[in-house]
Amino acid sequence: MKTPVLRTLVPLLLLALAAGPAAAQKLYRWVDENGQVHYGDRIPPQYADQDRDVLNQRGVAVGREEGAETPEEARARMEQEKAAKAIEERAQRDRMLLQTYQNVDEIEMLRERRIDLIDSQMIIQEQSLKTLRQRHADQVARAQRFAPRNTAADAPPMPEGLAEDIARSESDIQTQERNLQKKRDERAALNAQFDTDVRRFKELRGL
């Protein structure tokens, strides 16, 4: 008596042989989650994530195909790729440190130049912000003489464009404050990066 596997495989092989080489199709063999072996000339959707053997017309395995990636496999692959990328970036950074600097003093000198540049930019921004705030204060003080800010019965109406000027000044101040904060963040990040570079350079040099 033929086993269940042979009863499944024999008709497929006979069909492939009868069709001839020109019409030959791939035959697959895969194992489901219950350990049951299956054969077929196409993979049913419910078994798409199963790895399978590719068979020739005699039922001999001639290759192997991987099944569709499961969500768990995708997450594991992404984590592996992320870890490998981090290792490669670390190696590149190490090579850069060793090729660029001869000693710690050179790293510190570059740090000072970069920090000085950011500090100069921040001074300019702080001066600009001071000017904007003074202009805004003058505009607000002027607006106090006019209605509706001045509630006196005989207060004249606010000149055309003054309210828009105040709103524009407030917007410019907010923009400049954000830009200044970005520079502060950039300075802190740059300083932290140089601290890391100094520590790593010492490790690589055995200092």
C-alpha cells in the first residue's frame, strides 16, 4: 500500500512527465506546522510563509526557496541590520579618529574652533533678538495711546498698520528665539560629540 506521501507525489510526477519538458512546471515539497509533508506545483496562500524544496520531474530536490517573511522574522531581520549598521558606523568613526588626529590636543584644538564659531553666531543672534524685543516694546508702548488699547473715551484710533507691525515683531521674536535655541542645542551636541571622540581616541591609542 502506498503511503499518504507517495499517493500525493505520484500523480504530480506522472502529470509532469506526461506534459513533457516544454510544459514542465516546478514541483514543490514543504512541511506544514503539524509536520505533514505536502507536494504541489504551486504554494497555497496559507503555506506561503513555509520554506520549500524545489523538485525535478523525478521528485529529486534540486533547489530550495524561502517562504514569505513573517512579521517576527521581519522584526528580527531589521534588528540585525540595525545592529550591523551601528557596528559599521562605529568602525568608520574609529578609522576617522585614527587617521585624522595624532593626539588629544589636536581634537581639543578643533573643538575650540568649532565652539568659537557657534558662540560668534549666537552673539549675533542675541543682538538681533535684543533689537527685535526693543522694537516690539516701542510699538506696544505707542499702541497704548490709541483705542482699543487705550480705553479713554477720547482716545484716537490706532494708526493703520501698527497692529500688524506688532504682530510681525512678535512672530520675528519667536523665530529668532527658536533659532537661538537651535544654536544652543547644536553647541551642546557638538561638545558632547567631542567628549565622546576624546574618550574613544584614548581607548584606541591605549592612553
